[in-house]
Amino acid sequence: MKVVVTGKGGQLVSEFEALKGFDPNWTFLSEKDLDITNRDLVLSYFNTAACDLVINCAAYTAVDKAEDEKELAFKVNAGGVKNLLEACELIGAKLIHYSTDYVFEGSSKVPYGELDTPSPNSVYGLSKLKGEEYVLENKQVKSIIIRTSWLYSSFGKNFVKTMLSLGERKSEFGIVADQIGSPTYAKDLAQDTLNILSHDNYQWISGDIFHYSNNGSCSWFDFAKKIFEYSDNEVILKSLSTKEYPTKAIRPNYSLLDKSKFENTFNTRIRNWETSLFEMLKQELAL
């Protein structure tokens, strides 16, 4: 199987590269290699590339900046997806596209399932939802949408890296404690995505949606507290409410995802977030 992965340089793609980078059947493309917002370039590239599957990790992810850069956010998160779908249809390739828990507004008291109705609070969430809609509307391309949350990795910029950096410079600071979800170790997501490709009993359809994050739940405060516990850093954390830490974009107060469909379909058990976090920090800090 020939696979093309967009979004080279990002956390998830870096994990894919660590797992498959020496496989000649895998090609990793950065924005400089292929601007997915340029329809003509996308169609031209795939018209000559041998490709059976596109894994789209390219995304505009600056949640607060998106409030001021709405056109750019939609251009990447929606328009780019539409272009990739057209290319997949042209060459008969499948598509795996990643989306976000931010498509939900966050008033639920139980984990969100794939059939729950999205209602984003932010431009970022709206742009990602529009990308999903393009995938669902295209009945010619066999495709999977994987919604994930709170992504982190040893690669790139993320919450874990930010906390470790702050912990080196400050002995005390505040973290929001009333937004609930679950972190996702990008290495786990990459590996379990690869497991999809080797799952012989899975029947591809158009627009199959799955939720994926590490198991368990926590607040950002809980997440930060565990980061410092595992890294042996004695930072004093202050619990903040969302009102005490206002941001330009509204975040969902509750965005925990129900992963049972993914686990049941692919006969797997997703790891607990604390286990995966410890593994990542062990690698990052050589604990």
C-alpha cells in the first residue's frame, strides 16, 4: 500500500515518521512540499503520485488566533480537506482525516459519542466541523474521520512541553481546573491508526467516524499536576476557573470522548492517559 501523509513537521506526522519513516511506501509532505489549500497543485501532485491512502494531518490549530484568522482557518481545515477528497476521488485512494473534540460545545455530562450532534463554540471548531462535513458529503471516497483531543508528543509544541518549560522558569502558577477531557499521546494515536490498516476484518465505507483519546479523564489542572509529579518538579499549581483565565476562543467545558466504537471495531484497548504520559516523559527526560 502506497501512503501519503500531509502535515509533515507536526506532532502526529512526526510519530508516523518515527514508526514508518524508512518504509519506501510512505511519503510525508510538509506545507512547502504540498499546499493542500491550492486545488490545482493538489490535483496535479496526486495525478502523478502512486497513492492508495491519504492520511491528512495538516491543520490550522491556533485556536485563539483562528478567531481573527477565520478565512485562513477555513481555508486549511475545510478547503484543504475538500481538495484532498477531490484528489482521492480522482485516483481511487482512501482517506483518513483527523478532527477534534472542539466540534462539541461542551455541555454534556457523559462522554461524547460519534452520533452526538456537533455544535462548536469557536472558529477553530467550526472550521474543523466543515472539514468533516466535506468528508461525509463525499460518497465516492472511502474515508475515516478520527476525532481526537489534547494531543501531545515528544515532538513539536504542546501542553506537556509548555508545562515543562514553565516549570523551569516559575515555581508557582495557575492552570484551568474546570475544563474536562482526556489527553492523547500522539504516538498511541499513530500506532493505533496503523493497526486500522492491518485490520483485515474492517470494511471501509464513506465517512466512518471514530473517537480516539487515551482512556480516563482529567482537567488541565490534573494533567499539569501529573506532568510535574512524573518529572519530579515541585511546582505549586493554583486551580483556576475558566472565568479566571479568559481566552479569545471559547473552549468546551467538557469534551471527553467515548472511545468504545474504536476499541470494539479494531479489537484494541486504548491505554490510560497516565500510563502514556509517564512513557512520554520517560523518553523526554530520560527518567
